[in-house]
Amino acid sequence: MNLNVSVPAIALFLVLFTSCVPTKKMNGWVGKEEYQLIEQWGPPERKASNGSNGEILIYSKQFYYYGTTYYKYYMFYEYANGVIYHWLIQSGSVPPQRLDVAVYLH
């Protein structure tokens, strides 16, 4: 069996496939409760108001790129009753404790 697939085509497939995996995992949190997230991820690094009596739970992973520190932020938006209704992943150079959450309100 000769599939005759080029290396760039395989690389493109892997990039597209792996970029969908976090989305599927993150979508799985919508409808879950805060305590379930905390059981899996631990306590958030920060909580902030979502502007509607709910909260945003903020987690982050630190990484380095060409000697500069960056963060990947994982934000989970929850209603006042603790049910997660939205999520957002962003990157930046500001530690999560100093992140301007107002930019991400919706």
C-alpha cells in the first residue's frame, strides 16, 4: 500500500488535529460546576468578577520564548451559581495576578 503523502501534508494535519484537542477538552467544562474544575485543576491562581455577579477563574502556565517570560491564561467564566458557561485561552507577558480582566469581559 503506497499512500504517497508528503511530509508537509502530514505536518499540516498534525497541527490542525492537535489544535482541536484543547478546544474539545475546554468545551467539556461548559455546564460543569466550579467544584468539579477545582477537583481536576486545583484552586485557580486568581478569581475576578465577570461583571454579572459571577466570576472568572484564572489558571495559567508559564513558558519562556527567546528569554522572555510569557503566560498562557485559561479563563473559565461562571454564573453566580457556580456553573461554567464560557472559557477563553489567551497568552501574554503579564502575570495572571496583574492581568486586566476587564479586557476579557463579555
